[in-house]
Amino acid sequence: MPSTQTQIADFTFDNCLMNAAGVACMTIGELEEVKHSAAGTFVTKTATLEARAGNPEPRYHNVPLGSINSMGLPNQGLNYYLDYLLDLQEKEPNRTFFLSLVGMSPDETHQILHQVEESDFKGLIELNLSCPNVPGKPQIAYDFDTTEQLLRQVFSYFTKPLGIKLPPYFDIVHFDQAAEIFNQFPLRFVNCVNSVGNGLYIEDEKVVIKPKNGFGGIGGEYIKPTALANVHAFYQRLKPEIQIIGTGGVLTGRDAFEHILCGASMVQVGTTLQKEGVAAFERITKELQAIMAEKGYERLEDFRGKLQYLN
Ligand code: DHB
């Protein structure tokens, strides 16, 4: 049986599949369900300092080729997730989990990161630079000056293993500019991609979600080519110490295989997990293993990043 074991920043995971932040990770009950599934680990819902109710409902809608959402960062607040993770690392010291976070302002982001730095948390931290759904707030990662300044300040005091969640970029020059910034810092991973921001889906002449008059982040089948391009663009450009997490359009083992072929060391499942539940992890893992077995690959390193080009 081929192995789907992987490593991020010296931590080993039995499986390369996990949830994408935002799906099945708002409450301890949901996180426990992912923890007990075939997933290798989980990431928590992006936490702000204080709990937030988020945007009015309906704010998530499944559609045939994916999903649209404008959740507005509902979450239980940093302490809820941090306390749970601290408890978990006592009970399961051999497993590593991800804490996702961002402040509602740069000051709040630093306050959160200082608290995490000073805590006993030993896991991985995902700083979310790509939340598209808070009305009036632009995505941090689409402003390169702000991103560089934020990372410079963060790494003046933060020493724990930190990566960033990115939105999709659509221009080669933006891949170049973003990578030049990220390569200046001791990031452990970049996660490509968050939802394709601000799509619009219509049914019966009406939008399907209430916030922002129906505009919302798009996930699922729609976004796989964009996700793969971002995974591979950063795999080509980033220093080897910065690993890639691939997220976007993972419905099948073949989708996960393609993310890894493009350079991903871990693969996250968002819309498919929302639609199918945690059984998706076992199904996708088995499909991935079947593809690997057919090709004679025994471990992910046998094909990671080995995308072939036409000469
Ligand atoms: C939300 C959506 C995102 O894509 C994200 O990265 C963080 C939060 C949200 O709307 O809750």
C-alpha cells in the first residue's frame, strides 16, 4: 500500500489530507470529527481576538460545480481554539495541529501572535492574509506593501513555525513580486489558495447569499486550475524551506495527486468536505493510493513537484 505520509516544518503527518480552514472547524465537536477521520491533521477556523458572529445568513451556498460564501469571519475567538489545542497537545503529544488566525487590524494580529508566542502551543500557525468577506476590508495579501510590512514586524518577535494562507494571484508578475517578499522571511509554508474572491451566483434571477448583495468567495471544481497554477508558481519561486500546502478544487484522489505533482506537501479539502462530510478523507486517500499504486509510486516524494512540461 503506498504511503501518503508527509512532513511540514519537521512535523510528520500520517496522511497528507486535512480540512481547509473554514470547513468543519468552527467548534470543538467539528474539529474532533476531523481528528477522528482519515485526515492527517486539522486547521481551526480563522480566529480573531474576540469571538465574532459573522455576516447574516444565508452566507454559504453549495452549487453544482462548487460553493459560494461570505461568512464574515464567524469564530469563537482565539482563546477557545488555543485552549483546546493546548489541552489536545497534552492528550495527544505525538500529533500536530494547525491554528489559523488573523486580527481585524494589524495591531490585533500582533496582539494575537504575541499571545500565541507566549503560550505553550507547539503546533503550526497559519496566518490568514486572504479573508475576502469582511465588508469594507481588503484582502491583506493583495496589497504587497502592507504584506511585507506586516511580515517584517511579525518576524521581529515571532519564533514559532508560521505559514500564510494566500488568495489566488492571476498574473505572472504578481507571482514574482509575492515570492520575492515571502523569500525574505522564515515562513515554513504558504497555503495556496483561499477562495476565488467575490464571485456572483444567480438562481431564479436572485443571488443565493445575503451579505454583500450576493458576492462571495468561490470554491470547488471551478477553482482547481487556478489553485494548481498558484501551487506550482510558488513551488518554482520559493526557497525550499518554504513548503506549499495545496488547497482548491480537490474532489478526488486525482485532484490531490495533481496538487502534489505541482509541489504541494499537504492538501486541504474545503467545499468537498462541506458537501460530503469527513468520509471524504478516506475516499480521497484511497483514490490517491490507487493512482500511486498504478504508477508504481510508493511515497509522495516519488512525484512531488515533478510536473512535466512540453518541450
Ligand atoms: C472567511 C472567508 C475566508 O476565505 C477566509 O479566509 C477567512 C474567513 C469568512 O468569510 O469567514
